[in-house]
Amino acid sequence: MSIKDKVPVTILTGFLGSGKTTLLNRILSEEHGKRIAVIENEYGEVGIDQGLVINADEEVFEMSNGCICCTVRGDLIRVLGNLMKRRDKFDYVLVETTGLADPGPVAQTFFMDEEISSEFTLDGIVTLVDAAHIDQQLGRSDESSEQVAFADVLVLNKTDLVSDDALDNLESRLRDMNRMTRIIRAEKAEVPIETVLNLSAFDLDQILKRRPTFLEPEYPFEWSGVYELEPGKYELKLEEGPDPEMSLVAFANQGFSEEELKEGAEASVRLYAEKAKNLEPGNTIPYDEHISLKLQNKGSKSFILDVVKTSKVGLFTQHTAEEFNMKVLKIDSQNNVKEIPFKIERNWVAEHEHDDEVGSIAIERFGDVDPEKLNTWMGRLLSEKGVDIFRTKGFISYSGNPRRIVFQGVHMLFTAQPDKEWGNEPRRNQLVFIGRNLNEKEMQEGFDKCLI
């Protein structure tokens, strides 16, 4: 059965009091044209929400009481099996978990049980977050951190109870924990239904369209610009900015292609790891070195770019050019000034500190992998770290295979299947891991050994 013929399933989770029931009842009461079978897991003897949803057209299935982590997986398989006997009654399944639950075991059901995985497809995991209390909960509760880590969509609820600055800081913290997730702000769980159902959350193409930078690693610089310059001397002019210094790396003969720009970025990362050399205004910027332009005094400052032969000069700067109104100027013998525009620019994901144990790691590499080496590495990684790796997702380029391979996983369980052909696209590998205390450098080095 193709994925289009399978029944999509959304898992709705969130800590106690986050607004799951409010959202569920909105879904059940709105005119959206979907026939939804709802599976509830209530923590207690009686399903407290049944009175709220029993009058809806959808069928409501109460699951047994008890902790979802240890007892419900078997129930879920049984209930899903019973649902398939009434396949003509519904076209979508919504599973609401208890607020005390780690959503991992529920998600794993759609990978580990062949009968279930042949009929159902996990469309996405939606986590509701109580904006007023999540900071304290993240500090005290592993479950709330894991609910954030698993989410394809985070509904940041009760935003009316929190200031805009606090919301911005909270959103940044949640983004650090799960870079794949889409964050939606809401009051009283009022969100458009299409933002929580039919997510196609495992469709990496859609995620990249929504947020092109989500696969990117973090860099110690924010911006790069490539200039095509004839031989001569040029002035790099900066106005007063938000910082008394501007760190940069300059390369000559830097290319225009995406792959060459990435190579320049990787080379810059290595140079940025070295202590920056101070450069006073009026001096010439050396190439292939980490330089700190000194801007302490008020007013504009100028530095020299010396171009010996026609070159593509790439600048990788600590801050964006816009913040300093940075320009490259050509001054001829008659003192005529001409601004040289960049041919290409790129913003990068800026590096910052991570305070939470839960975080995201992204790996992006061009080229092909050896399938056997990859399987060996993934097998070892998941056997050693699988408990702490909540979600995996990505594309792989297998050597000799015209199709890209899509993989996704929950803890130790993952699937890989052929997707569309690469065609004229550059063959690349894009992987995302979300988990607890993951070693980014070690994982990147391990994957690099799988490349041909």
C-alpha cells in the first residue's frame, strides 16, 4: 500500500494544563469535512473528556487507564486493529495522549508493528505548550522536554498570559531544543485546523520550503558576500554599528555555487576557531586569516582589499553587512568612488549557547554514502544512543541509486525507503537528529566516514 492510501495519524500531546482538550474539542466541533476517529488516553478511571466530545460525529475510543509509557502500546495496536474493521467510517485518526506521557512509545507503534504500519502512517506529532509555565516544567520534567523534542508542530498556547519579550525568548529556547519543529502561537488553542492536521510532517521538502535554514549547522558568523573584483585596491567601508568590532575571514577566488559557498563556510569555521588578529582602520585585510576590524571610535571606518588578479572575493562576517552598512568601494586615480555590489549573499544560522540537555543536530554533506558503512554506523549509534535519540529524519544519497532515500525514526526504530529521483539536483545527504546530550562533532565525524 502506498503512503497516499494509508490512514494518516496525528498524535496530540502536551503537558498537563497545556490546552490539549481545548484543541481536541475545537477539531471535533469545527466544520472541516474530515471524518476523524479519536483515540483518547486518560489518566484515571473515567475519561473526563468523554462528555465533551461524545456528541461529535466522530467516534471516540476510550483506552485503558494507566501510564501510557508502559501499558498503552498494546492497547493502541488493539484499538487501531478494531478501527480497521470500520474503515469506511473515518479517514483520519487523532491520538490524544495523557499529559504525563512520553510520546515515543506511541510514535514507535507506527514503525514496529507490521500490520499497523501497513495500514497507518504517522502524519505528525503536535505538542501543546503552556507559555506561562513551560520554563519551570522544562527544568523539572523529562517528559515535557521529550514532548518538545518529538514535536513536528509546537502550539505555543496561552500567549496572552506572557509578555512579547518572554515569548520571543521562550520560542528561541524551544527552537534550540527542536530545530525541525514549526512553532505556532495561540490563545485558548485557537489555531487553524490545517496547521495541526495533514501535516505531511515527514516530508522534508515541505519543511525546507517552510524554513530553508532548518538543516543548517550553526556558524560563528552571520553573513557572507561574494564580490567579483578586477585587479586594484578597494575600500571596505563600515559605518557605526551595534558592536565595537567586526570579525571576518576573506577569501580570494571564492566560487558562486552553493557547494563552493558551503566549502568556504567550512574553511571559515576552522579559521574562526583561531584567535582573531586585530586590524586598525586604513590597513590591508589579509586573506585566509581570522581578522577583527577595530571600530571603537565613532564614525565610519575603512580598510583596504588588495586584489592582484581578477578574483571572486568572499567575505564571511561575524555580523550582517546591513548592521554596519558595509560597502566595497572602488576609488580610481581621479578619486571617483564606485560601489561594487555583491554578486551573491548568504545569511547563516548564528552560533549561540545551549542550556538544555535536549537539542538538535543537523548534518549536511554533498556526495554519496556507502550503504553498508551507513547501516553499520547507524546500527552502532542507535544501539548506544538510541534511548537518547528521540527523532531522526532526512535524505540519503546511496551510491549507484538514482533515487534519494528517505529515512525517519523514533528512538532505535527507523525506516528507509526510496523517494523521487535525484535528476539534475546535486546529490547530497541531509540528516537531523533530536535528542539528549548528543555529541555533534562525534556524530558528524562518524557520518563522514560513511561517505565515498
